Amino acid sequence: MKKANLTFVDFIVPSFAFEKTFILEKDELILEPTAFISRNNEQFHINIKLEIKDLESEFILKILAIGTFKYDTDREEELLSFVSINGPAIIFPYIRSFIASTTSQTGLNTITLPTLNLSGYKEELIANMVDLDTEGE
């Protein structure tokens, strides 16, 4: 049996806000993924900030979610694929589930995010990846 080179370790939501409001200008979905890597620890984190403004349902939702991964590869191309494609694809369903579960208990309509293909953020994630081993040097 072949060993997996990528292991999903943890998912946390350190920040979540949901506000029912009547003062909105337009619908908006802002998604900001950021990658943090420690090659010394063979670990990376994917942080996803998501903000949704919905004019029709009159709400603003903000969330910061973090997925933690361990990897076992020396191949840079494979590692960058883990960070920029696999990591976001693995944690986004957890974000969707968290939002649906939490908003279902508000007494308002449940918010169900559509599935999103986050591969369009690949170049941005790689270009802006924070190397925790060299930060502050």
C-alpha cells in the first residue's frame, strides 16, 4: 500500500461574524486565500478569508478558516500543487458545512454556498506564500 504524501491535520474557524442588516449596496463575494509553509516542519496552512454581502437576503457574513496539512515530498512541483490546489479544495467543503450549519440555527434562511473551483487562485497562492522558516530574517 502506497503512503499518502499529503495529510489533512486540522480545520479551525478562529473568526466568524453574521449580521442581518438592511443597509447594503450590492451583492459581493470576496475570497482571499493565503498559504503559510514551514518546510522545516513539513507542514503548511491554508487560510481562507471569505466575505459575503447579500442584498436580497440582507446579510453580511465574514469568516476566517484555517486548514493545516502535513506533507511528505521533496518534489517542489508536488508541494506547490498540494499548497495551491489540494489544500484549498480539501478545506472549502468544511467552510461550506460550517456556514450552512451555523446559519441554519439563526432562525433565518440557511446559507448554502455553491461549490467553488478554487484552482483559479493557484498562481496567487504560490506568489504570495509566506515561508515561516525565513520570515523575520
